[in-house]
Amino acid sequence: MAGGGRRRLSARDLNRATLARQLLLAREPLPAAVGVRRVLALQAQEPVGPYLALTARLEGFAPEDLDAAYAAGAVARSTLLRMTIHAVSAEDYPTLYGTMHKRLRGARLGDPRFTKTGVPAAAALEALPELLEHLTVPRSKDEIDDWLGERLGVRHERVFWALRSFAPFWHVPNGGPWSFARGHAFRAAPEPMREPWEEAAAAALRRYLRAFGPATVKDFARFTLLTREMAREAVAAAGDTIVGYEGPDGSELFDVPGAPLPDGDTPAPPRLLPMWDSALMAHEVPGRLLDDGLRPLVVKRNGDVLPTVLLDGRVAGVWRPAERGVEVSAFRKLTRDEWDGLAAEAERLAPLAERGPLLHARFLNWWRDLEAAEVRLLPYATTSVR
């Protein structure tokens, strides 16, 4: 690892570094595909998530821009980090998949939901190359289940459920309001994997640090769901291409040379972030944006991470869509300027709200007993919103 004596960084320094690299200190006028690559990965199991995340990060973002990036294959939606669906740049996909596939494969093929199908793991793996060839054109889930049933002698929906969690499959956009509506198809990734593993892991680590660093081995392992040993191997493979810092608690931090490290006193504007925003998921608990005492209000027992309100770079509340606007539940009393800033952010969501719901109704139960110091409705900019 390059570098001599290590500079010590404060918690506020690390907060501002994360915000800067995640385009949350200042929006930039980037195309959607470029914006996705800058921030590395956007959690996307709820298809609206990347649209909300880019609205918070890109100046002049139009949802049609992300639609086009998906349709052109410039942005891929696939199971990757933390065994969760993410939107990533097609340029990054081979590196990220090459880093994750071994970890994902072992976790899924040992899962009781797969083993109960009665299909031996060896048989599923043997069928995989033919299935990938079959999916050089998009196929629906039913078509894939039929093909696997004929090939393996057992038709069970959990077989493809397991395979698509670790094999190089992309979700195919089908023109829903957020590009992926129920019933979308799958296809094989055009460039599936960067090899060997050590090379892919070192590259993935550098990409992660560029988007979220400086960070520890534990941070990288948490964001990816790699084992700690695998994360350490990635650091070793990166060698002199990364540099070191010291964290506020004396921990060893890694980074890429020349990445932004703004002063801890840099102003941080208000932002409205989607569920599971990557900026909250990228580091060891409690992370860099969320006070540990507020964690139970934001992160639920089943892993749901509510849409959050950022003020001065910290989570200060949560939000949900309401009729003709955004309902903000603040965890402390906010100033007039803070409410004005959040109102301006709510107005930016109007073009998205015209397309469809910004939060699935099943998540609204978390607001039933939510403790808040203040609750306000912030209207959208237009009156045409449903």
C-alpha cells in the first residue's frame, strides 16, 4: 500500500468525504448512466429507488434519462452486492460480478429454499451454461422455469430463484413506470465476468473506495457481503494502488489516491434519500450519516431502511409520499431555513410522482407508531400530481 505516515481523519471529515463522493454535497449535471457509475451502485429491489437516488444527486435529472440508460444496456439491474438487486453501470458489472459470484453461489445453493426443490446443486450448475445460452435473448420467468423443468426433470420456481441470485443475469426493462414492472424478463449479461478473482476484487475495492472511501476492511465487507477474509484479500491484491489513513477511533482506513476529501466544515445541503440508499448502507453500523440512537427509527428489524431526510449531512427524519406532496417526520425541531430547504427538495420529486407511487404501500406500516418531533406536508411544485 502506497503512502508513508497516515493522516488522521475525524468523523465529520469522513461524513463529508462520503457525501462528496456520493454527489450529495452538490448536484452535478451528469447523464444518468454517468451518475450511476460515479456512485457505483444504487439498491434497486424497489424499481423506483434509483430514480429517487439520482434526483437527489444529479442536476437536471429527468426520469426518461434513466429509462433510456436501462433500455440501451448502459445501466444494468441485477443481483449483486449483499445478494440484493442493484442498478450499476454496465462498465462496472463484470468487475462487481467477478468479485461477488463465488460468495453469492455458495449462499444460495446451500439455502433450504433451494435444497428443498430436490434438484442437486451439481445438476443446476451443469445446466447453467446452456441456460445462459438460452438467455442470449430475453425470456420470461415462466419460460425459464419451463426450460429448467424440462432440462432437470423438476419444475420448481426456486431453481431459477437460486440461479439468478449468483449467475450473470440482467433484468430486462419492460416499459413500466420505473422501467421494470411485474413480469419483466431476464437475459444473460453481455460481458459476464472479470477474472481472475483477485484482479476483480482489487478493482471492485478501488471502485468502492472511489464512491465511499476512505473506508475499513469491515466497511467493504459489509457493503458487499464478502467475508472479512475475502475483503482482506482484496486489500492485499490492491497493493500499492491504494493509500492509508487513520480513522477517528484509530482504525486503519484505505482510499484511492486523489479522491475528494473536503474539509469537515464544508456545508451540506438538505436531501431526500430513497429507501436503502447506498450512502447509508456502505459502512459498518452506525455508518457515517445516521446517529446510533436514531437507528431504530430508520432501520427496521426485517432490514427495511426508510426513506431519509438529510440535514447538515446527518439523518434528521424520514419521509413518505402523501397526497400532492411529501410528508416529513423530523426527529428534532427544524428551523425555518431547514424546512424551506426540504420544501425545495420535495418540489424536485414532482416529475417522478406524476409517473406513479414513490413508495410501495406495504412499507407505510412503519409510520404507524413512528416517534417524531414535527410532521409537515411539503407540496410538490405542480398541481397535476396524482
